[in-house]
Amino acid sequence: MDTQQLSQKPARHHHLNRLNAVVALGGGHGLGRLLSALPFLKERLTGIVATTDNGGSTGRIRSQQGVIAWGDLRNCLNQIIVKPTVASRLFEYRFGGTGELSGHNLGNLILTALENMQIRPLDGINLVRDLLHVRSKLIPMSETPVHLIAELQCGTKVLGEVQIDALAETPHHLELDTPVLGTPEAIAAIQEAELILLGPGSFFTSIMPNLLVSDLAQAIHQSQAKVIFIDNIGQEHGPAGNLSLNQRVEWIEHCIGQSRINGVITTDDEPSILPLHIKTLRKNLSADDVYYRHDRHKLSKAIDELIQNL
């Protein structure tokens, strides 16, 4: 059966629907896309979101307020809204003009205001989830502000996601600028998970930051859940584009433990042959409108198909 025929049939998700707890880790665009592909899981789905972004409205707020990065959390919330409302449009509103508010996203400002009111970041997110009628859970990887650092082969260290994404060479090492604790609810979600999904998204700046939080990585290592890495469609722009699929798997397993990845979903033209302990599903999962984005229906079906064989 070809993918066109598949896309015309209603999704059944027999294997996913048997799971009581699914956890996905990543950043804004990729994680949001994945979460929006699994709306039928409702409260059984938890997204753990990287909080190291330092670009755009988020970066400006962080430099002035010293808060966690809200942009990826806001992006995920916006993508998993089932039915757009006035509240959801307001939350995603971006100011125009040339003044101090120009370019700022209202959702980022609302979440920052809640944090400045001494409201716990996770409580602020849950308040907005209720407002937007979002049933899946979203948890920041940490509630402590932190930045990403890349170390180059020559020993030079580069601070910040924006600067790392602009690198011409592949980093030798990644770390956080200060050790932080994972959000307790994120650790609990991983411990209870039956399936853990990593990606898609920017490899160095969306997927890896979560795994650099040592207690999150340790929780994945000790979890009984199956772990699936969802690869990007096509070659990523930036330094991660120089990595082979095998190398991306090695980077992940360096953090969460050797042979910890059980399955990989990648494109049907990816030439890499992965270790025998990894089940690989190769398919064209591109959306019809934007080729480098995963089609939500095809992606959920691919996950369901792969977990059948894990």
C-alpha cells in the first residue's frame, strides 16, 4: 500500500492507543509537530520542552528578565490547540511597529509576567493550558534559567543556541552553562512512560539540551520504556547537518546509555545502516505543503507501525 493510499484511510493507532503514558522530548517546532500528530492520546501524552533558546522575542526577554526560555513552550502550546479560539490567537499575537514591543510575542510576555509574579513556571504553563483547552501536558526540562554551550575542536566555547546554530563546524562537545535539575514532574513522567520519543527538531539545539540535564538523561536510562528517535526530513541546516544518522544516535546514546535507543524513524533515502539493536523504519513522511515537515497523519502511523515491532 503506498503512502497516498495510507493518508486517505482513517488512522487506527491500535498500538499507540494501548499505551497509558507517552513522553516526547524536544524543542518548539519539531516537538509541537509531533505532539499535534498524537492528539488522540490526550492526557496520556506529555511533552518535555527544551528551555535554552536565546533568539528572537525569547532571547530579548531572557537578557532583560533572566527567566527561562518560553518560546518553545509557547510554540508547542500553539501547535497542539485542537480548535483555535480568540484566546489562542491572543496568546500567539506578535507586536509590530518599531517600538520596544516590536517583535515580541504576547504569549512570551504573559508567561514571563506569571514567572515575575513568583508563580512556578509549570503552574504558569498549566494555567495557560486550561485557558487554551490543551489536554496534553507540557513541562519545561528545567525551571532554572540555563544556556547551551558548544565546545569546538580547538577548545573554543560558543554560548547560546543562536550562535551554535550558526556554526560552520560541528561541535566537539555540548554542555549547559550551569548544572540544573530537571523539573520533578518531567522526571516522574519519564519514569512512568511506556514509550519515549526523541525528535524531530534541531538536533543540537532542540533535542540534545533535554539530554544534557543529567537527571532527565538518567531517568531515560533507567526507564523501562521503549525509546524511538524520530529523524528530521532531509539534511538539517547548521552544524548538525554534518552528522550521519549513526553519529546522531551516538550523540544521544552517549547521554542516555549505550543501546538505549530501540527504534529510529527516518526517511526512505537515508543510507545509514544502524546497529542491530535498533529497529529502523524508513518512509517518506513529508507533508504535502512543506516537504521538510512531517505529515502528522503519516508520522503517527509510522510510530504505531514501529512500536509493533519493538
